[in-house]
Amino acid sequence: MTAVGTLRSNKTCIPLQFKARREEKSSVFGFQKDITIVSYIPKPRKCVHMMSSLHHDDEVDPESGDQRKPSIITFYNSTKSGVDVVDKLARTYDVSRNCKRWPLTVFFSMLNHAGINGFIVYMLNNGIERNKTNLRKNFIKRLGLSLIEEHLRKRKDNPHIPREIRRRVCEMLNEEAPAPPQKQPRRSQRCSFCPRNKDRKTLNGCFKCNVAICKEHANLMCQNCTDLHDE
């Protein structure tokens, strides 16, 4: 695998001879075992530095004419469009977050590029055209849900998680929400109106406030009257 790319002029690895003022359209080459560096001046007060592990000579592209561009630069210009497209796609749906730890930064970049590569393979395997709208957005959404599906199923079966969260998890998994748990039978409690020394226990409760109430302090009402009262 080889690499060809640009270098910023403030890098300390660039020798001072490459940063010195020279005539326009001139080039300076430097060689190591597997790396070639070139400094090219396309116009006054502008210097382009490039490094390549593919080129190992000081060849100048004859098709560049009076520009006298090195082959490293013409090769980079002919292939950089793919890099620009990948950068644009990665910025459109970026998963990276601000972080001071470089391993996480590399990991986020790997996720971005893995999503792009996975989308390309998905289109090729299914014969899908590129001009469809929201195609990549829907693919990334399904990809993200598939990665967290196992974790969602564990949360769905966890009884300690609020019911509303479990309901939303079931919607994401396209499953029916579990039925609410049945109410436990009422426990025997002391009547709220009887004196404490009587310690009268009852299983009945008020239908409005649900306080414990014995038969002595309860009022009986038929179903018809109850319906009229509700209206």
C-alpha cells in the first residue's frame, strides 16, 4: 500500500532548503529509502510540499507544459477527487465527537469510513441507483439500529427500566409493547375511620381516594346509581 499527500509548510520534518525562496515553476526533490518529498512553487509566494511512497524519482510530467509540474503532483490531482468525495460524505453524517484522546478520534474516523464503504457494498449487492433521495440516510439509520439491537433487547426485558422507555424500545424493534402488569390484590389494612384501638382490618377501599374503609363506614350504591353519578 502506498500513500501520496500534501504537507503543511510549518512541519518541522521539512528541510529548510525546501522552504527557501526560488524561481516560479521550480521543484526541489528529496529522497529517503521509501519516501520522496517534493517542493513545488506554482506561483509567487506560494509553495506546495508533497510526500509520496509511490514515486522514487524526480520525474516532471511532460504534459504539464510550461507549468513543469512534478509527476507526484499530477498524480495527486488526478486521484484526489475520491478523497474529497469521501470527506464530504463523512461530514454529512458525522459520528465523531470532540475528544482529546486520539484513539477515539481514530475510532470515530473508522466508523465514518466503514459506513461509507458499507453503503457502497449495499448498493452494489442490491443494484440500487445513486439518485434516490434519503437512501444513505435510511441506510445509516438501519445500520445504527442493527448495531444496538442486542443491547435494546436486553433493556426491553429489564423490569427495572421505566415502562415508557421499554415501550419506545419495542417501537424501534417493531415489536408489540408488553402488557402492563396486573394490579396486585389489595392487602388487608386498618380502616381509616375506625379508632386505632379497634384495629379493624378490611380489604375494601374507597373507589375515589382508595383509602381503606370497613363496611360500617361504607355506603352501598347500586350499579345504575353509580353510572348516573359518573355522568
